[in-house]
Amino acid sequence: MNCVQCGQPVTERDLYCRLCGTRIEEPGASAEEETDLEVEEEEEEEEEETGHEVEEDETNRSEEVNSYEKTAPVSSKPGGLGRNLLLLATVVFIVIMWVNKYTESENVSVKESFWKFRDTIELQLSSQGSLERKYQRAARQMKAENYENAARAYEELGSYSDSEELLYQAKLNISKRHFSAKEYTKAIDVLKELQDHREAVTFLKKVNSAYGIDQYKEGKFHHANLLLSRAANDELSRKYVKYTQMMIEFSGVWENEDRTERVLFYQWWARIEKEGSAKPNYVRLSLKNGNLSGEGFTFEIKNKELIVKHAAFKTRKFKKTEDIAYEMMTS
């Protein structure tokens, strides 16, 4: 037998449908139910008139209640159980989706971390291999004495292996090459970058000494004096420091008789030597220290000596040495 409301199969013992809660009616029981309804109506009328309840069969009532408690649905309303099940399923679905989403998010985070870690390792290994190849190329450049190329490669390598020390060696070799070619300014520029190394500092003093002597021979005494003050304190450097300071002291101006021509002292001396003149045309010497100033000087070049005479002063001789220096001698 099926429920007339939802079609769910029911038994003869069921009073209500287990699914929708509809009361079960037995076939052929319509007449009896009508009679029962009439009896119930009469009893209700009697209760209203007398105010007393009609006694019922306690045994039948107890069986009916027990049967109802066993078979009644959770909800007293038709379709209540279905709605409850639907609501429960919806909640469970939402919880499952949230758990899946959280789990998936965690898995994605773990995967991303793993891939990032792997990429970092691969990049590190790749970078390490690239640095090693560049390091080997730089070593070959050093062996071939291509110091400029080697220095650039070691600069790119940074602190990899012993690249910093090899960079210093490459630059030191570059400065030595400039020094051998008498490219003193280039050598000094390179050595200034290596001030933290004792060998470079010592070599820089040597370069300053050579460059200072070169400047002295060109008559650039002030620049020579500056370079020699930074040179090594050896015998040759001390000698040229003395010569340079003396030439600065006597770097006065010579004038001819009518003062139409002026020339610096060391320029005049160089020209006298070049022209081979035994008697200069200048009669006036003005020196910075004022020791030789005024008119009435007589000059004589004899045995590579410049003899300066004046009536008011003692005779002074300027002797030219093999190093193109001038020593002042007082007679």
C-alpha cells in the first residue's frame, strides 16, 4: 500500500506516512470513519451540554499513541523532514567546500614555496657555473698579459673566489706598463685606486719620483717640486728636491736694457745654452727673494758657469751640473 499524498510505500500498521506525515487511510474504511466522526460529534455535543468528557477505551488509546510515537515524523508539518535534510545537506556542502578550498590553498602555498626554492637553487647553481667560467677566462687573460681585459673580468666577478686579489694584481701590472712607457699620469691614476695595498703605495712613490725629475728637466719646477714631495725618500729624490727648490728660488725675470724683453731665468739659461752666446743681452735680474735686483749686472758664461757680477754685491756663480741643476756659489 502507498501513501496517497507522496506515493511512499507504507504498511498496514502505519498511521502516518514516514516521509510526508500524511495520515494513512485503509481501503474501505470511509463508512466506518464517517460513523466514527458522527459518534465523535455526538460525544462533543454531550460534553458541551454536560461539561463531562466521554470516557474512551484506554487500551485502544494507548496502542494508538504508542504506534504514533514509533512512526511519526520529526516535523509535525507535511514535508518538514525533507526541508531539514535539505538544510543539513546544504550546510555540509558549504563546510566541505570551505575545507577543500582551505586545503587547496595550503597545497598551492606549499607548491609555490617548493617551486620558488627549486628555482632559487637552480639559479644559484647556474650563476655559480657562469661565475666559474668567467673566472677561468680572466685567468687566461692574465696569463696572456692582457691585464686590462683581466681587470674588467675580475671587477665583474666581485668577491668570487680570490677575484679581488687578482684584480689588484692586474691593476698593478697595468700601472707598471704605463710607467715603463713613461705614461706617468696614467700610472698614477691606476695606483690611486690601490691605496690599501703597501706594494702599490711604494710603487706610487717611485712613479712620483720619476715624474718629478722629468718635470724638472722640462723646466716645470713647481710641478716637479709637488711630485718630488710625494716621492720616495731616496738619495736621487732628495738631490732633485734640492735642485728644484733652488730653481724656484731663482726663477726670476730677466730684462734687457730698454725693458722691451722679459724672460724667466730658467728659460733664459736654456736659450743661452742653445744659442751658444757667451754674453747675454740682459742687464737686469729680478728674483723673487730680492737678493739680486736692480741694474748694473754683468754676466759671463765660462766653463759652463754663469757668472753674475754687480758692484754692490759679491760675485755669484751659477754652476750647471750634469743633471741640469744650478748651484749658487759665492766668491
